[in-house]
Amino acid sequence: MKLGGVPNDIVHNLNPIALLIFIPIFDKVFYPQIARWGFNFTPLKKIQGGFICAMLSMVVAALLQHFIYVKSPCGEFASDCEEPPNLTVWAQTPAYILIAFSEIFASITGLEYAYTKSPKNMRSLVTGVFWFTHAFSSAIAQAFVPLATDPLLVWLYVTIAILTFIGWVGFWWTFRALDRDNDALDKLPEGGYQSNSAALAAKTESVEKV
Amino acid sequence: MAIGLATVGHILIIVAAIPSVLVNPNGALGSFIIGLVLFGCGVGLFKACISPLVAEQYEASHPRGYIRVEPSGERVIVDPGITISRVYMRYYMMINIGALAGQISMVYAEKYVGFWLSYLLPTILFVFCPILMLGLSKHYVKKPPQGDVVGKAFRLYGFAMRGQWSLNPVRTWKNLSSPDLWEGAKPSHLENKPGWMTFDDAWVDEVKRGVKACQVFLWLPIFWLPYGQVRSISRATFYSC
């Protein structure tokens, strides 16, 4: 693709750049506006938003790759081509922006979900489970490596878009009830918990009093 | 819990950062791999602990919602749930400022000087991290680690599932996903409470909610797939630049 004077590093870092631009917008404008409209944008709904944006970003990627194949002088073997296709690098921007949206919706909310929904003394563990899904997904992604080559790249993105769509529908279906109960779950009182040693100490004390 | 594990994570990362300094274009692959594995362990522990630690700082000062009176006389309800969302938004923002600064500076350090500098820079910065944390630790709100909590949570889940298994998988599924599953495991519903149950009914509800949260996370690997691919769009297209 044609760089057109843009430093390569800017394009490589479009993801953090998009996040730096859009996190304040979501924080100060978008979420407050949604709340003003009276819509209860629960964490599970935000995560669904994340699935949708991630899917759209794969659709954009598939379209983009299709046009690269069409415009490249080497056709479907664009990656090894001497001459770049006549497309500006900025054409990738929508994919990065959509994936940044999906991170704001699903990744930030997931961390928050781990914090607010776990027992107060097990927050780190549940946050760890959240990150584990990321690592696990990287392992699954290895299965797609054979597709990540010319001329199959369009199909790679289409396949993942379809998988994400199925994931979204499944997620929505599975957690309908949980989503309805969200506010009640947030209001659960903090449980009383003693470690073994604390329980033993308390027991000894009460025996001594008798 | 967070601070204890985070310290261990820090030490591991520092240990990992030392071999990674050794990695120059002629360096041994072995030391790089060991460094990477140790680094992975450190980051794994660190990441799991840092975000709850950050959010707990806020929660400790404002455990409940309150009403703030603006200078204009307007009364504003400060909701802890919304504020925690904000804390997480800003935390994520900070990570990405770091990611951007790091990636750009490392690329230029590598381009003009060499790999050793681009690994050394983050290492130097990282050494400041435990110093800062130790120096400021008396200002942090810390929750002491409760060693046996994970074991008890699993034991509780096992206890709740007892007698719910059946040869018929559909029936097992129905039993295990029934809302009443946890009721039978609440200490107040048991005539002879086993000695290891050193918690109350409310904690059982908390564990139940935590297990649900983990079930929510079971779906996330599908979400991370496109996330990983977006990074490779540029890979595939850029190498043709």
C-alpha cells in the first residue's frame, strides 16, 4: 500500500492512537449520553457491542484485502509483490478504529466485570481468568495460520467474522437472564470470610472465654 | 492479595529483564527464551493484580455512593459502579499511552542504535516500578492475601455440585445450571456445618456470581480472535509496502 509520506510507525500504532482518541470520547460523551437517554447499558451489553465491532472490523479487513488483490499488479499474490497496490495506507484506519471500539466495549468492560462480580477476596484470580482467555485465544489463532497467506487472506477474515458473529449470538442467548439480573448482582452484600487461621484463632478465643 | 502477587511478579520481571538485556543480535537464543518465559510469568501475575489494585484505591476512599453538592447548588449522585467504570477507562488509557510511547521509542532506538538499547530502555523504566511501589506502599490501600480462599471456593463449588450428577447428561446440565444449586451449600441451610466452612451465606452468593463471571469469560476467546487478526492485517499488507 502507498505510504504517501506517512511514517510507517504511525500506521503500525493506529490501535493505541485510536484508543487514546476514543477512550475520552466514550468516557465523557458517549456513555453519559446513553445514560441520559435512559438506556441501561449493562456490562454484558457492552461486551456484545465489542463482539459486533470486532466482527465489523473483520468485514472491513476482508473488503480491504479484496481490493488489495484487485488493485495489486500481482493480483492475489500481493504480499510478495515488488510494486505496491494503488491504495492509501489510510484505507486500513476503519479496521483499527472498529477494533479500538471493540476493546473499549469488551476488554475494558471485561476487566471491570471481573472486578465487580468476583468475591472481594478473589478479584485477582477472576481478573486472571479474564486474561487467560486472551492467551487461550492466541493458541486458537495458531490454527488459522495456514489461512494467513496469499491468496487466502480474504477467507481468513471472512471466517473469523463469521465465527465472531456466532460468538455474539451465542453470548447473547446464553446470558440473557444474567444480563437482566445485573443490577441485583451488583447490590449483593459483601460476604463474611475468615481464613483457616483466623477461624481457629476466633474459636480458641471463644473457648477461652467459656 | 494483589500486592503480594504483584511483588512476586515484579521480581520475576526484573529477573527476566536482566537476561533480555543480554539479547543483542549475537546473543544466545536460550537466554532470550528463558527471559521471555519468566517475563510471561511475571506479566501474568502482574496483569491479574494491577487492575484490581488500582480500582481498590478508589473503592477504599468511597465505598458507597454519595451525594456531592456542586458549587452551583446542584446535587449530584456519585454512583460507585459508574465511577469504577471510569477508573477502568482511564487505567486502559494509561496503558495505551505507555504502549504508544514504548513502541515508537523502541523502534527508533533499534533503528539508530541497536536492539540492546531498545530492550534496555524499558528495563530501566521497569526498575523504577518496584522502587516506586515500595516507596509509595504506605499510601496504597492493601488487602492482605488470604491463602486458602481459592481452595475453599473450589471446595464449595464441589460441595454444591454433590449429588447433582447423573448418568443423563441433560439432567446433569439442568441440575448444575439450576439457580438452586448454591442454596444447598449455604452454611445456614446445613445442620452440621463442616469445619472448613468459615464463611457465611453472603460469601456463597459472591462465589456464585464469580463463577458466572468466569462463564461469561469462557466466550471471550472468540472475541479476541479478530482482535489478534487486526494486528496482522498490516503485517500482510505492510510487507508489500
